[in-house]
Amino acid sequence: MIVIALFMFIFVLFALFFLYFWGINPGDMTVFLASDQSFTFPTPIFLIAAVLLGLLLGNGVHILSLFGRSVASWRVTRRQKHSDETLSIYRKGVGRLLSGDLKKAHSLLQKALDRDRKRVDIHLALANVAEQEGNSQQAIDLLLKASDLEPKSVEVLFKLASVYRTAGRIDDAIETYRNLISIDGENRKALRAVRDMQIERQEWDDAQSLQKRIIKSASAGSKLTAENELLLQLRYELALADLKQGASDQAIPVLEELSREAQVATPARVSLGDAHMQKGDIGKAAEVFQAGYLAEKRSVFLARLEDCYMQAEDPSGLLNFYRKQSLEDGNDLLLRLYFGRFCLRIEMVDEAINQLHAVESSGVDFPQLHLLLAEANRRRQQIDEAIKEYRLALKIDNHLSLGFVCEECGTASSSWQSRCADCGTFDSLVLPERQQIQQGRPQIQKAIPHGQREV
């Protein structure tokens, strides 16, 4: 009622205004549509018609604008609804993936992808499913499509490089990581990944260059220390490669420098001695090996010393070194072990037994020591002692026990147990050579006629 009354009031006002306007504006107005066509209206009618036409056009434009906005809003709402439904399917698929239901996850994620093929996250999730299903090529195809959608996506490139690497396509993996590095030049994870693959392929020069770049971008702390240590290792590998190619003159200065670095001192000293031996400078090589042993007490230097002096056909030089060091440090059991071994090698059996017994009497007990003592006693014709040492070396008891080993972790055990004492695996203890015995097949023995012998 109020609306009708208001409308009537406005209508009355408009009528009064119209009559008033007509009363003060007498006369007619002629409008020509063409040279021979015209219309004549009272001036107030023409003016009011013009106003009404303007209002009509204005309202028409407004109504069209409102209609356009309604259509656009409907489209947005429809797209949003479609996007929300796709997102819901995607989340269900990811949930299935996380729970290990790969078949259902694949079905849901494929459905989500069919609804929206421009969603990079769906491509990534479906690639994860394909990878876990063992279908590396499908995962790669999905990730390549995702990369086309977002060429600069670091996440996509990382995943693609990882799948390439798992599939054994190392060249493709390195190329993908390099694309990533071109986008993010300080990405240390990508730099390290390329470096590690170059190390696996023994591309020492390229790995060293990349390692220097990694160190420049690394922050101080334990990680930087580890990176610097790896750089020393790569420098050593390069020098070793030169040495293997016969370039000892090029390798020696680098190895001398690296031998002063504690992290790589042992390999550097060993290879430095080898480099001098390669050049034929046996005396210098012996000095390096002797100094290396005195500094580090590592057996590799004694083994190299023995090779060095035997190559020079100068066993007396090594004997003098052993005797001098034994007098200076009689508690150096490692030196006495190698001393006894060397004496046995050059048939100084009594001296060998003295040195080996000194090691054994200190409480040291391992198979190689008993083998050396057994061989020494055999050469002295002390057969009972030799047999005793051989039994100790082979750990043979009176019951001739064959022992057991865990199939899961390899831990040896003298007696059978239901569960491995080391890794806890149930029913895993078997005969060490079980698989070999099961796979073997006995040869068929042919009967030999009486009076003949087998050829």
C-alpha cells in the first residue's frame, strides 16, 4: 500500500509539472526525418519525450550491464564450483597416496587431471604415484607436461631430475638440474646433486669446479668445513688420475701439498710415494712411506715399504728400518706384526716367530696372526704347533661346527637361535654356504671297470 501511494504521489507530481511546463511553453516543434517527412509536436511533449527516451536508454544500458555482470558472476561461480570439486578429488587422491593405496590414488588423481589439465600440483601428485608404481616413463611424461605449464617451477624440475636419476638417465638428470640452476643460480641442493653425479662418473675436474662454486655460496659452520674437506678429496682424485695416466711430475706437487692436510693426509702420502716409485726414485718413495708410518701408524705404509724395498731388491734396508724402530718402540705391535711377516717372507723363520709371538703374547687374537704362526711352524717342521695355529685361524672346534649366519644382516653365530641377536630378524640363521650348496649339483660318477684307472 505504501509503495502504491508513493507511486501515485510521484505520478501526480509529474502530471502537475507537465501541465505547468506546457502552460509556460506554448507552441509546436517540427522535426524533419527526411526532406519530405516531418512530425510536429507541442514543445513540452517533445522535451518530455526526449527526457523519457534518455531515461529509457540509460536504464537499458544499466540493465544490460547488470545482465552482463550476472552472467560473469554465474561463470565465476561455476568455475569456482568446478575448481572446488576438482580440489576435493585431488585431496582425496593425495590422501590415498599417503595411505599407500596407489590404485585408488591413481584413479582419483587421473579423474582430477581430466577435469583440469592445467593444474601443476595434480601432475606432480600423479607423477609420484607413477614413480611408486615403478612406471618411471609415465612419471617423466607427467612432469614434462607440468614443466611446460610452469617452465620455471623449481619443484617440478627437482622432481623431474630425481626421477631421471632413479631411472638411470644421468645425462637427462644433469641437464634438468642445470636448467634449474639457470633459474636459481645459488640453489645449493641442485649444485650438490650435479656434483654428486659427476663424482659417481669420476668426472673429477667438473666436480671440483662445481665444488668451488658451492663453497662460495655456503655459510660458515660444520657444512662449510665438510665442503672444504670434499674439495681436498676432489683435488686428490684429480692428482691420482694424473698419476694413473703417468703424469707423476704433475701429480707430485699437488700430493705434497695435500699430504699436509690432515683430512686427506694418508691417501696423499701413499700416492706421493707411489708417484716417486713410478719415477724410479725408490729412495724418495721409501722416505715418504717411512715418514707416513711414523706420523700415522697406518699399516698401508708398511705394506708399501715392503713392496718398495723388494722392488729395489734391498730387503736389508727394510730390515734395518724394522730393527731400528723396534728398538725405539718395542710396544709398536703393528710394526712387529709386519716385521714378523716380512721375516717369514725372506725365510728368516726364527726371527719371524719371535716377532709374531711378541704380538700374540700381548693378547692380540685374529685369524691372520694364527695363519702366519702356522706357516712359520710348518717351515720349522713343527707340525703339531702348525696344526694348532691353523685350527685357531680357521676357528675349528672338536665338534667341527659349521656355524650360522643371519640372512638379513650377515651376523655370524656359533649356535642356532630363533632370532638374530644383532638385527632381531626371526628365523633368519642359516648355514653360511646354504645357497651355494642348494644351487650345486653333484656330478654323475661313472663306474670304472676292474683293472682300469680313470684318465
